[in-house]
Amino acid sequence: MRGRRAGFKKTKRLYVIAMEGAETEPIYFSEFHPGRDGGFRLKLLGNPNHKSRPRDVLQRLIDYERRERPGPNTEYWVVIDRDAWSEHELDEVSREIDRRRDYHLALSNPCFELWLWLHLKPNRPFADHHDCQRSLCREWPEFAKGDYDAAMLMPHVLRACERAKELDVTPDAKWPDEQATWVYRLVEKLR
């Protein structure tokens, strides 16, 4: 009779994502849940109180890390929009993320809907986040804030990543100063 080999199963990488939006972003990222046999684990931190300031989004990650202590095989992602936040607020969050191990920023300028747009169409200049959201609704009539089928975007993720990389002309910046989205940096890890 052969004995069982003792060994340790490698801990799967955990991605913890805190999002500014309470509806649109969680619907999208829910499509990446790897299931039991997936190569990673995913924890989405909701925004039930609609605290969407960049500092509040970052604080949800910090609180989760302190409370749950998930270990060293964890990445923390702040998913926020540029829209109305001041440079001071974004600077503060960017500096804090840089000081923390395994913390990352996935900022979209002007808004997360730009990332969704890039699944469907090449980039085009948007005047602001309202223009981007209206354009997305015109292009994709089924899209309505808080109620859309993100699964239909999944076949187009690779194309969206390629388009987002083309927009990322200052990858070493604190955040995208021009119209761009860094969501692709997170999504490439989840694919």
C-alpha cells in the first residue's frame, strides 16, 4: 500500500476590487468569477452606501485587508473614474497606493463607461462622462445604468484591452491625464 504524498496546494492569487460605482462596475467584474476550478480567487467589495470619493474606495480595500488578513498572495485594486474629482484627491489616493504593497489603480478618464465602449467601438473623443455614457447608450441600447448583460461583452475583452493600451500613452503617470482607462491592467490579470 502506497502512502499519500504530503504536500501543500499552492494558494490561488486573490484579487480584491473596490469600485466607485455601486452598480455598473460590479455587474461587469462579476463576469470574471473564476469558479471553484479557476486559477485565482476574486473578491468584489460593493459600495452599498454610495461612498464613491477616491479616498472612500481606497479605504474599503484597507479595511478589508486589516479585517480579513488575506495574506501575501493578494492584489488590491481601486477602480475609480476621473470625472469630477480634484487633482488633489487623486494625488492623495495615488500616493497612498504607491506606498502600499500590491495596491493598484485602475482609473478611467472620464468614466468606467469608456472601458465598456472600447469593447464595442474604437476610441473617440468624449466631451465628458455624460457624453461617454449617452454615446454608450446609443451604441448599445440594452445598456442601462445598473441593468445590463456584461456577458455579451466578454467575447470582446481582448479587443478592449488592445484599444485601451493604445490610449495609455503615459503609462508611468499617476493616472491617465487624457482620455484613457487603466481597467485593462486589471482585466489582463483576470483573463
